[in-house]
Amino acid sequence: MPISFASRLDQVETSAIRELFKLLGKPGIISFAGGFPDSAMFDVEGIREATQRALSEEPGSALQYGATEGYPALREQLAGYMALRGAQGIQPEDLIVTTGSQQALDLVGKTLIDPGDKVIVEGPTFLATIQCFRLYGAELVSAPIDADGVQVDRLEQLIAEHRPRLVYLIPTFGNPSGATLSLQRRKRILELAVEHQTLIVEDDPYGALYFDAPPPASLLALSAQVPGSRELLVHCGSLSKVLSPGLRVGWMIAPPALLAKATMCKQFSDAHTSTFAQATAAQYLRAGRMPATLERVRAVYAQRARTMGEALRAELGGAIDFVQPHGGLFIWARLTGAGGKLADGSAFARKAIEQGVAFVPGAPFYCAHPDPATLRLSFATADEARIREGVARLGRALDA
Ligand code: PMP
């Protein structure tokens, strides 16, 4: 008998990206497709030491069930980490630890979204958020972005028109767009939240991965300057891109009432994030290794981003248009179709695979009105020589 699934699953489909990832096993392929940090960059020694200290100093709690809100030592360390990142005055009890920031997004959906609720997201935005919010029945509305992030005038119109349950933004080094919201727009968005009494979800897994200068302060940090905005703000953070995604340590900062409901839902879901992973992360942060780790990964990604940008300009010239990112993991590009060359990201992705290089076409990242000419290229996991070779293959694919 065929299994009959819950009707909420009708809202989502297996992503086109997942299908593409199946092809990545092809021998010799250079991948610009993943959203992963480079595993060669993991601070294995630091994590080993942190693990050993967790086991020798606190085995009873590190291996035991723990509080749903999170391991106390980690909540304390994360509050300190947020202060380092410019958000002063966050107390350990203002945040809960989640199993990756992905779970924080799921808890946002679970606690706030009823079927039929409108939710505004950027076009393009993080694919897993599109899928996750749709599972809860959200009707997604796409707000256009440009090089300075979401267009606030348009966002204001959409908020007024749709009265959304919440607005979901990746203000800093967006996935997939690489775009960063300007300081002026950040302040305006916080004002809009207050004027329209609309919840804003700030997803910020990449903010610490800047290349030259730090990005503008997070919405969370800026909320101190806009009275009434903190009560309307949810901030999701993660150690995945800066330390290790395998640890599955993320967090959520939200007004107390929402945090309480999210904690309740988390309790029924996974009881708590792995205490062992949390104890390890807390030991790591306490040992003070994070600043050096951040400097190291920033320098490597900055160089790779430069290399990829230069190679794209040299190999693909006028056939491709992109803004050089100032942080994060991605170059978001658009095929111009100049000279009669390919202008469809999906067709280009197929040709690229034949040439031995993979990337993700941009269309699936839009909840509506996809731009088929777009593509996302990750510069994070290939070293510079492979980036150059991969981009040369892209050039051949475009000419093929
Ligand atoms: N948000 C964004 C924008 C992401 O790109 C990612 C990871 N690709 C996540 C959230 C989830 O990350 P994690 O669960 O590993 O913290």
C-alpha cells in the first residue's frame, strides 16, 4: 500500500539542488556548488583540546541529558561572543542554543507561522528557509534585493500590502546573494518593524566572515538605537561557518515570550542540542581561540574570493555580471547573454558538469519570479589553483 503523507508535504518538493549534488561524485569534478566551509580549515587541534577538557573537567554534564535552553557554560560564552560581534548587553538567558541555526529557523516556523500566513523573504534567499516556512504553510512573498541588500522602499510597500507574520532577512553576506544591507537600510528596517509592528528575523551565519572591513552592525546590535525594535527582532546565529558545521551549534535570540515557546517546541523535538557538542564549543570559546580562527579563515576566503572574481572577469568577461563580495562564501552572478552566449543558469550548470565543474543555478533560490540567468558560485572549498582551473572550465562550458 502506498504511504499517504501529511498534506503539509504537498507544499515542498525535493530541491533541484539536491539532484545536482548527486552528480558531484563524478571523478575530478571541481565543485563551486556547496554551501560548506572548507574542511581543511577546521581547527582540529583546538577542537580536540576542547573535547578533552570537556571530558576531563565536566564528564558528568557533558555526557548527560541537559537543559533544553542550552548548556549554561555555552550560553554564557555565546553572550560574550555576541558582544565581541557588536551586540552589547546580551545575557545568557536572552538566547537558547539550537541544533544549528537551521533549527532556530524551524522553531520560528513552528511557533509563528499558521497555514496561509504571509511571510516576506528576500528574492533570492536561503533555500532551506523557503522549504521550512512552506512546510508550515507560509505564503511567501519575495522582496527584491540589489547590491545593498533588500530594497527598503519596496519592502515597506510589501509590508503594508501583505501584513506579513514576519520578514526573514539575511542582512550580511547573504546566501545566495552575497549582498550586505547598508547601515542606512538596516536602521530603516528597524523603524519599519516598529511602525508596522512586524517581526523581523535576522539570519546571520556569515557576519563574522568579512574580508576587509567589518560589515555594518547587525540588526540586533542596532536595535539598541531604535526604541521598541528589540521586542520585534529574532536573531539566529551559528558556529557552522566559522568553526564547524558538524558540531551543530546555533542559537536564537528573541523576546522572552517567543523564546519560551520556542524552548517548549524544541523540547518536543530534540530535547536539547548535544550536550557534548555544546560543552566542546563552550570550552573552545573559553580557551579564547576564536579570534585567531576567525582571522585565519577570513584571510583564506578573502584570497579565494579575489581569485575567483579575477578569474571570472578574465575567463568569462562580458558574459557574466557580478558584484565582488566583501565576505561570506558566495559570488552571485548573472549571465548577460552578451554575444549570443548562454543566458540560462540551469542549462549552463548542465554544460559545466560536462566540463568537470559544478555550481548551483540561481532560480531555485527565489520563492517567486525566479531570475533564470542567475547562478551561485562558492569560492570556499577549492584552493586557488582549483578555482582558476574551475573557472577556466566554466569558460569552456560557456563556449561549448
Ligand atoms: N541560514 C543560512 C543563510 C545558511 O546559509 C545556513 C547554512 N547553509 C543556515 C542558516 C544553517 O546553518 P546551520 O544550521 O549549520 O547553522
